[in-house]
Amino acid sequence: MAKLNRDELLRAFVQTLIDGWGPTAVRQTLEELSGAPSTERQRRGVETPQAAVTTASMIVGEANVPVHLKDLLTDLAMRFDSGSAFPTMGDIRSFLVAHQRNGGDLKSRLSGFKRMLPVLTEMSPKGLEKLLSRSHHSGPADLGAIADAIRGTGEALRGRPEDAGPEQKLPEQ
């Protein structure tokens, strides 16, 4: 086996990092470590023209994910970006805790997605399909119809408060 020179060794290390974290994360870390001025301005909150908003879809696009999961993960990421999948930090924390991951110190939904991605890439295609189908039918917004049905059943059994006579009025809460 031929011995690698310094440049080849550096390339191999960097390629390993890119394969694991994606080119954007590696680039940002290199900028931070080298003290690039644009990174310092971003840290202080000053917008730079080249600063782009990172999305879950971009993260999946840049990540080294298994080919057979790419379409499913892209679909999930687009739903995540639109807010229809894992719409709250609580949803993300619950997912992480259910998969024995730390979900307590998340700063944003996007940082939560980054932490979810390794779990998602370990799932089977069937498991991801289930997760995608459930993302349409979960969350408080979808519970409104159920709450209305329960309320309607209760009113049908007791009678509506406005139907009660003066002696039958229900106490106000």
C-alpha cells in the first residue's frame, strides 16, 4: 500500500467530514475556526448578502443519506419546512426522547431536525412512510373535530345550556 502524502491525507480527512456532516456544515465550521470576517458578522447578527437561510430540505439534500431513503426524507423535510410535520418543539422533543436521544436543549426546530436526521436515516422505508402518513393526522390542530364531537355528544345527553329553563340553567364557570 502506497503512503499518502500530506495533501492526500488532508483530502481524505475532509472528504470523511463532508460525508458525515455535509459540505455546508464543514464549510461553516472551517470559516468559524479560521475567523472569517463574514462568519463574525453573522454571529453578531449582521446580515451578509451571501447569507442564506438553511432549511430541512437543504440539510437532507447535502447529507449523505441512503439512496433508498432519499425521496422519503426529502418529502418529510419539505413537510417539516412547511410546518405540517413536527410543527412544534414539543413534537420534535417527543420524537427524540422516544428514540432515546436528548431533546432538552434544542434552540430551534431546525436544530431539532438536525438531531432527528441520524434517527430518520436508520429507519426502514416502511417506518418512514408510517411517519409521513401520521404527520398529516397529528397535532392539536387536528383535534378540533374530535373535541367538537365530544362537546356535541355531551350537549345531546345533557341538553344545551341555552335550552335550559331558568331553574335548570347550568352554573357559569
